[in-house]
Amino acid sequence: MKKIHYREWGIKSPVYWGLLAVLGVIMAAGGLAALYMEHNGHWVTGMNNQIVWGVPHVFAIFLIVAASGALNIAAFSSVFGKKIHKSLGRLSGILAMSLLVGGLLVLVLDLGQPTRLIVAMTKYNFKSIFAWNIFLYVGFLAIVAVYLYTMMERKAAKYYPTAGLVAFVWRLILTTGTGSIFGFIVARQGYDAAIMAPMFIIMSFAYGMAFYLLVLMFTFKMDGRPLGEKLLYRLKNLLGIFAAAVLYFVLVYHLTNLYGTENHEYEAFILRDGGIYTTLFWVGWIVLGLLVPMGIVFHPALGKTHGGIIAASLLVLLGGLVAMYVIVIGGQAFPMAMFPDKVIVASGFYDGVNGEPLYYAPSVWEFLLGIGGVAVALTATLVGVRLLKLLPVSLEDEIVDPHHS
Amino acid sequence: MSSKVDQKRREFMSVAGLAAAATVVAPGVFLHAAGAAPRSEPVTGKVRYGMLIDTTKCVDGCDDCVQGCEKENGLDLLRPPEGADPEAWDRQRPRWIRTVKVKDRLTGKVTTLPMMCQHCEYPPCQDVCPTGASFRRADGIVMVDRHICIGCRYCMMACPYKARSFIHEDIDEKLTRAPRGKGCVESCNLCVHRRDNGGTTTACQDACKHGAILFGDLNDPESEISQELRKRNNTQLRADLKLNTGVRYRGI
């Protein structure tokens, strides 16, 4: 492997500022939406006392999960010794941090009392996985920052393998924590499953890789930097494998549920009778979000085109958002089993009368906030690669030499 | 000579110390002697407040308990925000107690019952709350400290009884005994203000003319609720979760 040189993203200033302006408008829209919701209260959203977490949580959790996954590309090099990935590590670090910041912003701005963030930072209930997550998220940012430093500063290079290992273990714990937000909820039929944590980890692999591929291809294309085919194919094959792994976990999750009679109604809701949630599950998550991108990346011709790889990555991300919608909203929409051997025939609080799903119609403000979070993540990444030496000058196959991994 | 001075100093110190101690302690002593309100004493775990709901006495179509609760806790003061869709608002407005009608899957028997916070001994809402705002008092009352609730709604996700409400709007009018604010979560607190002022009932119990709701101390074997609970079987909702609820039902 030849020596890799890194250089700041050198696209022309008007293009760079133009990009930032577009992202700035999206971020401003997200910020204004957050202000609007905060000023009026959550009644202007589609959320209610039945569906308490709405679209902002869908985006926030999706971005946080993707963040930990984006770090994998760096980890492949420093933990698993795949030298080919070493040149990709810096972008992996900055993307992971940016996605996490974007996700956290959405999460925090959707709080009922966002100004009380200081309370969340000073008062802890350590039995709460949320409280742990505050440490896991802040710790992730700090550890990845140090990890990036060991990649970029020659004097710190000797700590690179250690930092890589710590970062990788940390990211596994972090996604375990995120998955456990749902895994630990005993009250709801769709959650309360230990498989939630590993499933979220494998989802993070796929979404992180999809984000990474898109950002890598975009930044290299815009800057005219060479990107070797073999390296690109390796990454897109990994994307396909991760999508297959997500499919496997979804299959195991539902098969396990189907075996227990107590879960039959929930399974029927998601897989067959749940209306929008069933459609989103099959069409959005399984077919468009997993099977189609797998078909594309493993297709002998399509998988070798940039268009195909971009489409597959976008579909995996779209499927990821849909997956979160099915998990977060669908899981709440299914009525809780408050009376397992009875049917609720009337209720003064919308308790899922006759098994009817609970009602939620997301508002535009919620989507704007969520998309704003994505824009924050992309902006932070683009500013990062513009200011710091994060992108390799070339990723030509002769330079990264995929045959000597 | 020096030992004499020391002796005097010692005597002075002990008198001064006694005087200081008396100054600090006396008001407390006098307060006790005057039989002050219970709110001056810390809540104790010697009592555990709970309720027994006799669904066989509960009448279909009656919602007196709901009305009583709403009046007592200022929920009847809430108005839909300007421009709010009435149907959407109805799903967003808080309810501490609601009536639910259930039908047995096997026998078809229909039961009407009031649902509220079940005041678990091991409340899932308390477990998941990141700041500790969701807490259980020593006397068994589960409630929200609205000074440190950040409005994350994780407790609402975790509650198996859907007992909690989020305040979705600005509050114009509220009662001193039931403070509330936009962006916080709240739920039935067994009329905690009555507990702290020496009251012996809850608003829902007072409102129920059918005598279906009985409030009391589960730890006192002589209390009416304990005696009633001993007399006949009672049910915990979602007993499989082993939360040891403070609210028990009869007839379901």
C-alpha cells in the first residue's frame, strides 16, 4: 500500500457555499418548526396521549443508529486490521460524529421542556437506559474525536489501535443502549424483546454504510478525486451483506413472536392487518429497503454502476426510516394488552376499542424538524471535510491496493 | 490556674451549647405539641396508600369519578387551544382517570371500570425516567416531580396502564393544589394534596355514589380497605408483570 495523502475538500467556493446555503435553508426550516412546536406546545403536532413519540423520534433514532454504524468503516481497519479501510477512517469518524449530533438535536428539540436539558445533565436515575444513553452519546463524541486525532496526528499514531478498539466497543454499547430503549419496555407487545439491541446494531451497520457510501461518492465526484472500483465494490458488497443481515434479524424477531400465542395479535397487526403499518413494513422496509437494494448491489451489471450503488444506498436509508416508523409508531399504535383476556369495547381515553390501532397523523412540523436534523449532520460533515484533512487525495485501487488487505 | 480557666470555659461552652440546641429543637417540640398538620412530617413508608375498586358496583354510563377527579385536579379548567381540531385535542388533553368497558373473550361478560395510575410498588415509569422526575413516595404514591420532568415521555411509553398524560398546550388556569405546565407529564397521584393535609379520601371516591371506590392504607390491617381485601379475591391489572399494584379490582 502506498502512502495515502489527505487534503481538504477542494471544490470551488461558490459551489461549497451554495451547498451550505441549501442545507442552511433546510436547517432553518427545521429550527423554525422546532420553535413553533416548542412555543405552542405539542398540540400542533400529530402526537397525542396515545402516540407519544412521533416522527421526530423516528428521525432521531434513525440518525443515532446510523451514526454508530458510520464508524464501522474506520473500525474495520483499526480493529480487524483491514488496511484497505484505513484510508477511509477519517471520513468515517467525522460522519459518525455529525450524524450523532444531528440525531441528538432532533431528540432534544422534541422534548416537552428542551430548556431543561441542564436537568438531564445534572440529575440522573441510573436505572434508566435514557440516563445511560446521555453518557453513551456524549462519550461517543469524545472518544471518536480522540480516535480522529490519533488518525491525523503522527505523534498520537501509536494510540491509534487502542483508540480504535475503544471506539468500536463503545459504539456497540451505544447501539445496545439505543435498541434497549425499546427492548426494556415490558408494557408494549412490539417491544420487550432482547433481540432489539442486536437488531439495532446490525441495522446501524447497514444505515451507516449507506450514508458513508453516498457521502464518499458525492465528495469524491464533486472534487474530481479518483475512487477505485474495487474499493467501491467492496463497500457496496458489504452494504448488501448488512442488508441481508437486517433481513435475517427481522425474520428471527417475527418468527420468535409468531411462536408465542400472546404475540399473535401484534404479529397480525404488523404483518397483515395494520393498514399503513403493514404496507410500510412490507413495501417500505422489506422490499424497497432491503430486497431491492440487495438485488441491485449483487446484480452483475447494475451493482457495478455508480447509479446502482447510489440507488441502493438511498433505498437502504429510506427503508431504515420506514423501519423506524414501523417500530416506533407501529409499536405504539398497537393497543396495549391491559386486559389480556378481555376486549376493550368502550373507553374514555382511546384505549384501542375493539383492537383498533391508536390514531396518529404526523404533522409537517415534525417532518421538518427531522429533515433539519439530517441537514445538520450533512452540514457538519461537509464543513469538516472542507476544513480538515479528512478526505484522501485518491482512492485509486493501485493506491489502496485491495489485494493486500 | 490554667486548669481552672479550662474548667470555666468548659462550663460556659456546655451552657451555650445547651441553649443553642434548645433554640434549634424547641420550635419543633412546640410544633409537635401543637399537633401540626401532617405535612410538617416526612412521608413515611409505614403506610401504603391504595384503592380497591369494586367493578360489580360500577354502573355503565356513569362517569362521576372522572368528573370528580377533573374538578379536584383542575382538569376541567382546560380549554382547547385556539385553532385546535376538537377531535385531535380530545386525544391530546390529559386524563387522570377514565372509564373503560371490557368484554370477556370467553364468556362475553361485560365489565365497566375506572382506570388510573395503579401506583405500582415497582413502577416501570420510575425505572425509565432519566432524571428521577417520575418517582414513588414512601407512602406508595407514584407521581411526577414537575420541576425536573424534561418531557421526554419515556414514562408514557413504559406504563402498562396508559395512565399518564402529557400537557400539550399552554395552561391559562390552574389550581394551587394541582400545578401543571406545558411540556410535562402527569397522572393520578391519589389526590396527594389531601394526603398532605390529613384528608382520608380521594375525589373519585367521594364522587362515586355507588360506593365502588375505596381508598385507604394497605399496610394497616385494621383499615377498611385491608379488611375488604382480605374478605374476597381481588385482581391486579397485568398481574403477570409482578408490579404489585396499589390499586386492586374486584369482579373482573
